[in-house]
Amino acid sequence: SDIISLYRFELAKVCESTKNMQKGIIKRNIEILYPELSYKLNGIFFRIHKKLGRHCREKQYADELEREFKRDDINYKREHKIIKDDDFTGNIVDFVINNNIVVDIKAKKYLMKDDFYQMQRYLKSIGKKLGLIVNFRDDFIKTKRVLNNN
């Protein structure tokens, strides 16, 4: 009987503590940059991944992306050279979409920190706010959003 009452007391403490926890609270007042265009781009990435699979080269994915952009009438620049102070910096962005979103295509086993740092450099040097890194080598497409806070 003492064990049962101790059990009930512990169970009541657990229930009370879980009532006070805030599980699954979604942060409010978060601005998502270019949500409609991002959604549309993700759909295109999924279609390409389904069509070509995961064992192509970056250029093949870029060629297919370009065809999809033309088909969907999306404004883009391919292999955009980054120029700063009238000098070519040596950096070339895979795609700039609607003069807003930078897209970097990858076809490798794992994304590394350097890939994120590279996207940060791109965003800062051309003054854009949002970059998408797409790794087509993954089993499932997981677009990584990189933000430029400056």
C-alpha cells in the first residue's frame, strides 16, 4: 500500500510537470523569405531527382534545372560570375533565381560545413538574402536554406 501511494505520488508529479511543458510550440513572427518561389523550386528539385535519379553529375542536374526553369517560365541566371569592384572574384554561382534566390547544386555523398560557408560568401558578395543548397546525391531531396543576416 505504501508502494502504491508512492507510485501514485510520482505519477502525479510527472503528469503535473508535463502539463507545464510547452511541446511543439511554433515560433511566431518568423519571416520566411520568398515562400511561394521556394515551394515552387522544391517541386522542381523533386521532379528532377525523380527523373534523373541520384547518380548524375552536377552539370547534368544543372542542365535539367535550366530546362525546367524555361518550361515553367522562371527568370534565372546560370553560372553567374560574382564581380566585386569591377574584378571577377573567381566565384561562380550555379543559379540566381528571379534576382532573389541563389541556388547551389551539389552531387556528393555529404554536405560539409564548407558548402554552407561557400553559400554564405556567395550571398554576402552579391547582396542576396536567401540561398538554397540542393544535394541530388541523397536518397531524398533535402533542400538546405541558408540565410544572409547582413
